[in-house]
Amino acid sequence: MKIERVEVIRERLPLTKPYTISRESIADVELFFVRVHGGGEVGTGNASPAPPVTGETPEACAAALDNVDALLRGRDPRELGNLARLLERELGGTPAARAACDMALWDLFGRGLEVPVVELLGRAHRALPTSITIGIKPVEEAVAEARDDVARGFRALKVKLGHDVEEDVERLARIREAVGPQVAIRTDPNQGYDAASLSRYLEGTRALGLEFCEQPMPRGREGEVALFSEGERRRMAADESLHDPSDCLPLLAEPRPFGIWNIKLMKCGGISPSRRIAHVAEAAGIELMWGCMDES
């Protein structure tokens, strides 16, 4: 099997439910779809560049993907390991572009074997719980949205925080009261807290049974997170602090700031590097969550 051509499609798509996080409001997303053709099959991947997180702009992503047809045409997609390393060398500064290509190569490889990619990766679960995000909004609106999400069948809510810690605590308390104790509530300040705010958040939410808090403080301030108690750190999740495999070892230095790592293909560059992160986490006893950047 040989790669015959690579097709790139660029689309700006509106979100069905716009949302606000600590640093911005998001109503639509610019996406790139990569389709790798070969052996009568088509493998598909998706890129959603996130400038505030990785520095990769849509323009940089587009420029990187302009070169992918010449890079991959004529290569054997079954050489996944070699192609993943090639993408890392040539598209190193554009992880979303790299992720789209890596995903498409895995998809093409699986289609050629008539085996779903999940089975190629070594499926360990038949299903995973998916949370739905509630953006930063007035308390009454957040409570109404939480009730609606639970009525639709969601059993895990991810509540965005980071503008005002006292308002955050009130919003979480009201949501917990509205949905009851059986619904998991996760929080994400998106780097919006400092150490004092995080302390107030933890104190104000101790009785609410929250599942975890994702990236409360900015990347680069992991040492301040590490000053909190071991029990508190076990329920902290690294997001912006964990981009790719090179971040793993610093995050394992004791005392570890995070007991959970959030792996996103758009940060790390695709399925291939995400597996390396996952293997380190498994060996170190770190729990995982899998996140997205609004890719399709």
C-alpha cells in the first residue's frame, strides 16, 4: 500500500453551544480536515489549532499542512512508527497539524487491515464516561444548564471557572444542590487562579464532593501547586502544563503537582505521541483523562 495523495479541507464551524472560559469566549472554531488516500481507502484526521495553549495559529497550521502531500505521497502508511517520527521532525512546531496527519495515518492503516483503530491500540474499555462543559456564566444560568444536561443523560459535568473564586464556589454549590450527589462534577479554571485563589476554592468546595480540578494555575507555576497537600494534589489535573512527552519527567518530580494528566491530541501531536505519555503515566501511577480542543 502506498499513499497516493493527501487532501486538506479548511472549515470554520459554529459551536451549537458557545461557551466562556477564563481567558476567552468561544462561539466557533477553525478546523482542518486531513484525508490521506491510499490502496482504495481514505484515512481522516482533524486539526483544531489552539494559539493560547500551544502557540499554533490557524495560519501556521495551514502552512504546515500545505507541505504534507509532498511529505507523505508515495510512503507506506503501514510504517506508522517511521512516519510519526517524520511528522515530529517536519511539523514539530504545529502539533494540531501533526495530530491530524497522525490520526489520518492510523485511520488509513486500520482501514487497510479492516480493524478499528481502537482495537489496534489495545482496547481496554468498552465505554468511557464523557463530561459536558458548562462555561462561565451567571449562577442561575449555570444551574439551569446543569439540570438540562443531566436530563439529557450526562452524568459528568465539567464546570469552567477562573474569573471570580467566590462566585465560582457559589455556582458549584448551587449546581451540586440542583443535580444531587450522584453526578460527577469536574472543574477547570483554565489557569485563572493564583495560589491564594486556589486555597479559597479548595476551602469553599470541600463539602461538595468534586471529582477534580483541572489546571488551576498557569503553566510554569507547577511549583506553587506542589505546595498543596498530597490529597489535594491527587485531585489536580495537568492540562496546559502537559503538552507533549517532554513535559512528563518534570511533572513526575516530587512532590508531584498533579495526580491526573489530561492528554489532548492537539497539544501532543496525535495518537502516536499520546501513547508515549500514557505509558509513562501508567508506569508512574498517574491517572488519565482524554480531552479535546473542539476538534470534530
